[in-house]
Amino acid sequence: MIVAVVLGLYALSGAVALPRLLVRGDWAERAPRLAIAMWHAACASVLTSAVLAVLAAAIPASVVGHGIADLLEACAALLSDGAAVTPTGLVIAAASGGLVGGRLAYCAAVVLLKAKRERREHAEMLCLLGKHDSALGAVVLDHIEPIAYCLPGGKGKMVITTGALRSLPPEEVAAVLAHEQAHLQGRHHLVVAAGEILSRAFPYVPLFRRARSETARLIELQADDVAARRHARIHIASALVRLATGRVPAFSMGMGGENALTRVRRMLGPETPLNRHERLATVAAVGLLLAGPAAVALTPGVSAFLAHHCHELLPR
Amino acid sequence: MVRGLGDLESVVMDRMWSYRRPASVRDVLEDLRQERQIAYTTVMTVMDNLHKKGLLRRKQISRAYVYEAIASKEAYTAELMRTTLANGGNQAATLVHFLERLSPEEAEALEAALQVYPPRGRRS
């Protein structure tokens, strides 16, 4: 029961406190890829501990007392003769796990299918409206506003408007397209989809909401970093400014201009990667987030399991 | 090179947009035949598809349909960009960024940040 309470309290407090903790400092901007992993680990951690808390509470004390051996036995019995053995605890546990899993799967299907349909429709229109430029490796759209983006799925397509080609010198066009290529190769649309799925499946959870907006922001920084491996940082910064300011502000975007500012400042300054200690600490935190809930949940079980076996091994 | 029907659709739409007037399947066929071998039924199928997709409207004059583009290419492009941007940036479907709307102050700050950068450091 203690385990259930600990896990439950962790899930609740983590859902509220983790987002506040993770946005502290500038480490995320210095290591965007690690930061994305950290957000995903935090979400997985809270989600699994919530499920495990219910599991720990629902499985009767006797089962926990006899340890994993009994649990496995019960599961085996349940599988081989489902109708006969139905301890209420196991049913509740399976139902709660299934509920969370089912909700996630349902939302994943909705988000991914919608994205797939939208991408197909978008690609069809691009086919009619755009022209593939093999020198650029991108689809060129005849449009006055300077816009560059990518359409994932399959091999993915990079799209750039004639407005962007007119307002950017060739080296900046190359830098922008390298940024897009980084999105496609990094499969960043899956990061965005994961954020969308979680916040749709469990709305009102501060952690999931924040994870969604933060990861959407961090993939941009990550793509900038990848582009900066081959292109001068100043070209990326300059292209960003031109693309962000040269547009008629006719649309209200979800995100403000803060991220554009962050990105330009980052690209204007030199690279500031995490040092070895900071990196190790971050990786350790990711590991702890992922392994922690399972470790807590298994502690009584494992000790009971060991005690059980030791007891059997001991000569009478 | 024209590969599938999708590519043909774009060729036919380009013709329709360039005419700026209604045209029959026969008109488009004769136009296309100046460059390639193509069957009447192929062009008819493609134009029928484009009609079903809502890109061409048609009306029957005597026995044949006369087709016309519903909107200009520019209008379609503008609409595609509008819907893409209206989704609010990064979506699972398209990764659109570089487009956060800036307030005039933010735009100024960006320009200023770029100006401050020492020109010596600009590799080009």
C-alpha cells in the first residue's frame, strides 16, 4: 500500500512540478536533443507511475506478500483458465492499465490518421501548384510571402516560396533548407505528434501541456544546430530574421516571437554545449525518470520474491 | 517526364490556368498533343478527376463538357499557405516555423541583434 501511495503522490506532484523544474535554467537551449529526451522521459515517468500506483493498490496485499512468484502464477492461471481465476484486484489493475493504454492508442490513431490525411492532401496540392527544383532539392511555390517549411511522410518534401528565394541570398537559402532537412531526417514530426497525442489524451495535465509546447520549440533549436554543422551560424540567424520579419503579419500564430528571438541570439553567439558533468547529470536524470517508478513498484515484490526463494532454499 | 496521373493532373491544370477561359477536353488534348502522344480518354479521365477534386467546374454545352478552373493558381497557393499557417505552426502534419508572428518591437530587436554582430565574423 505504501508503494501505491508513493507512486500516486509522485505522479501527482510530478505532473505539476516537473514542468516548472525542467524549464529552469538554460540547459535545454544548450542541449535541445537531450532536453527533448528529458521531456519524453518525464511524461513516460508520470504516466507509468500513475498506472503502477493503481496496480499496486489494486493487487491484494496477499498477492504482494507472496511476491512476484505468486503474481506470475496468478497471471499464468488467468491466461490458461481466464474464467475460473478472476481475483478482483487483477481485474481492476488490468482495467486501469487498459484504460490508459486504450486512451493513448485511440488518441494516437486520431492524431496520426488526421496528420496522414492532411499530409496527403497537402502533397497533392503541392504537386499541382509547385515545381520541383532539383538543384535545391525542394518544391518551389510561386508565392509572394517568404516561407519555408517541410512536409514529412515518405521521403518528405521541403517547400520554399519564390518570395523566400527572392529575399534570401543563396547561402541563406541553403542554410534554411539544411534546417528543413534536419527536421525530416530527425523525424521531428513524430516528436510533435507525441506531444499532440499526450495532451489530447490527458488534457489539463500541466506536464503534458508544457511538454507539447516545449518539444515543439526545442525541435527548432535542434534543427538549427544540425544546420549549423554545415552552414555559418550567421547565415542561419540572418535567414531567420529575414523570414520572420519579411512577412505580412496577417496570421495569428500560436507561438509568439520569443522563440525566433531565442533562435537568432543562439545562432549569433558561439556554440555552448553542456560540459561533461552537466551532460552526465542530465542523462542520469533521464534514466532516473524512466527507471524510478518501476524500481519503486518492484521493491516490495522483489524483496518478497527473494525472501520466498531463500525460505525454500534454507534447510529445514 | 510525365509518370502517373498525378503528374498529368498538374500538366492539365497548368494548361487550364494558362488559358484563362473555359476549354473542352478536345481543346486540352490538341494542346497536349503538340508535345506528346496522349489518348482522348486519358485526358478526359484526368479532367474528370480534377472536377471531382473541386479544381475544375464544368457545364455541358451540346454533347461535350466545357471545363474551367474554379480559381487561379495564385488563389490556390494563397489558400494552401493560409490553411497551413492557420494551423498555428508546428503540427503533426506539417512542420511550419520560421513564421512566428512578430510584433514590431520584436522585429526591431531581431534586426538590431543582427546589426550588432561584428561584420568581420561573417563568413560568406
